[in-house]
Amino acid sequence: MSVTLNGPAGRIARVRAMMDERSYDAVVVRDEANLRWLTGAMGVFDYTYEFPHAAFITADACYLHTDSRYFNSFEENLPEGSPWQVDMDGFDIPGWVAQRALENRCHVVAIEDDMQLSFYQGIVRGLEDRSISCMLPQMHGDIRRMRAIKDAEEIELMRHAQSITDAAFAHMLEFIRPGLTEKQIRSELENFMLNNGADGLAFDSIVASGPNSANPHAIPSDRVVEKGDFVLMDYGARYRDYDSDMTRTVVLGEPTEEQRALYDLVQRTHEECVRAIHAGVDGSDIHNLSVKIISEAGHGDHYGHGLGHGVGIDIHELPNFGRKSNIVEAGAVITVEPGVYLPGVGGVRLEDYGLVTEDGFEPFTHSPHELQIIDC
């Protein structure tokens, strides 16, 4: 990764290189994760899906429209020397886009392919009202693909987020005991992260015990954990808009032979897959390796999800270790999370996340892989 691509300036340069290659006069960005990536403004976006902002980027200017709820926050949190011109004038945002197209004499303005249809139609009406002939081609996830390759600033933020997540696991090893409910464990887990440096949660934490741990995305319940249970925790901290993601499965009391064998299989699968990761690998090949190992152990029917996904500003980003072919490049940050789930019995998942390098995988996660046994 070239240092010239670090930070918001490098990210804008990458977008402009795409614009030049495709003869776009401008691009319009509404997705808040894309906007956080491009602007570098920390602690401003609240990801409410109200879509209160829009960016209009040309070859020589960066315009950002917001409203009074966020204007001061942008003024205070944009990086020093930021090129962004921020306004909250009286235009509706589609009309603002059309006006920028008029003022910049644009003929080709690219838009995100997941933009709301009503917003797109508003731009069309705004252009018609101004008697502008302008093409609106779609960018097919182009900025999201750029975001798949992390720069040094992003990597440092995610390392810090994971340090909070690792500390939470160490704390939970001392906290978990029979008699607590899954909800009580979740509350302690999340409160620890928030009280120890996290700005928020990466996602709603999963805490599942006993038979519930056989449900990969179980919702914490009032079930009371008991001696002999697996307790699965899938959670992450959010720090300066960047996420961490890890899963650990612990056991209350000495594990049975079946539990030990199940855990050992998942741990072996995880570690063999990690050894196969390197820049340029096809993500489907790594996923298929995990399926092969688990299937040969007789549990192919008990592992249905993908092996991993990219992480960054969003908890699920590109690239993926899944069924679909996709090349994983150096600089991607991605999870490795095999699992085996036995209905009515329980399940195990072991998840780290980290950086794909030219010749391997560098985990950000430092919590132990070995099965942790809670004395009780």
C-alpha cells in the first residue's frame, strides 16, 4: 500500500482517478460510510439511514451538503486542511445536486447504485427544471471496492478497536458464571466496552448459551446459563467510526469429550484456513477449504455460513471468504470465523479479524484460541 493513498486526500485522489478513467465530470455520494471514508470527519455520522448528507465531487472541488443538525459538527471535525466546502443552503438535496451540476457545467454525473429511487428521481427533476442535459451513470459499488483496501490510518483505528474487544473478553472470563442470564452477560460485555474506550458498539452483541449457541445469530434471551454450557459471544467495539469483530466460545466447567472434539475441530479449521491466506487468493477457495475440513469431520451439514467478511466503517464490507469468487488483495481487513452448530446441543464459533498481507494474514485479535474453561 502506497503511503500516498493514506487518509482522506488519498481516498479522494482514488475517486478522481476513477472519474478521469471513465470520463465522469462529477460523482454524487450519499452513503454515510462512503462519506465518512472520503471526508475523514470523525464522530459526525450517526448512520440513521435518514441520508441527511450528500457529496458532489468534481476534478477540482469537493462539495458537501448537510443540515443544521450536523453543520457545526462538520466544521469542528473535518481534518485540518480539508478540501470540503460545506453548506446547508435552502435547496432540497436533489435540487442541490442539480444546481452543482449546472454551476460546474457537468454532462456526466455518476451516482451510487444503491441510491434511493426517490432521490434519483429528484435529481432528474432538478436537472429538467434547470434545462440541463446530463447523464447519470451508476457506479456499481466502486467506492465500496476502494474501501476494501485499508490505509494506515484505518488499520490503526481498527487495531485500537480490537484492543478494547480483547480486553472485554479477558474481563468476561472473570465475570461469567452459572446463574446469569444471556441478557445479563450481554449487558456486562457491552458496558465494559463502552466504559473502556469504545465510542459505540460495532453491532448488537450475540450471547448464546447451551442449545441456543447452535443458532449462529441467536438473540440474547432470559435463559440462565448452567454448568456444562457452551457460551458463545460474538461482539465488537466501535472506535472513531471503525469496527472490530470477534467471536469466542467458552465452556462452564470441564468440557465433555464431544464438546472438546467440536471445539478442536473449529480451532483447527480456523488455523488451517489462516495459513492459506495471502494476497491474490480467491476468497471462495479459503471458504471451500473450511467446508472441506468440517465436512471430512462429519459436520458438513452443521456449517452453513460464509467463512469471513470484510470489516471497516461497516461491519460487513468487501471482500468475502464465501461461496462467490472474489480476489482478496493485500490491505484488506477480513474476518475468519468457522463454526459448527449442533441443533439441540450447542455450537462453537471462533473468529478473529485482521490484515491480509502479501504473504499471509496478520490478526488484530490477540485473545487466545484455546478453549477457555470457566471454573464453577
